[in-house]
Amino acid sequence: MVNSNYFAMDFLYLSPTTIQAARAGNIIHAILLYRKKLDRQEIKPILLMGSTVPLCSAQWERMFNTSRIPGEES
């Protein structure tokens, strides 16, 4: 995804460590678990202020498996 910041996902590790490779591995693992839930359509829509009106989740399908090629118009 363009303009995404995965810094907040660094808090998902179970055992705090200063080893950068271990932290990176935990982040990748968490992202792949999230992708698995997306592919299986197991993620519930976000509701507006706890109501029964869901927000549109159409953008989630473009979170993975997309690319931008500079210079090509579409």
C-alpha cells in the first residue's frame, strides 16, 4: 500500500526484543495473518459509533496484490 505506516504494528510482538530481525518477522507474521482473514472474509465491517451502519470495506481488497507502475496511465 502506498503511504502506509506499519510502525504501530511493532506493538504486536509477544516477547519484547531488541533484535530487529525478530521484530520484523513478527510484523510480517501479523500482516500475513491479517491477509489470511481478509482472503477468507472473516473481518467484520467497522460500525459507525457502535451503531448498525457499517462503513464501506471495498478498499480492503486493494490492500494486497496491487502495484503502481510509474508513468503508465490507467
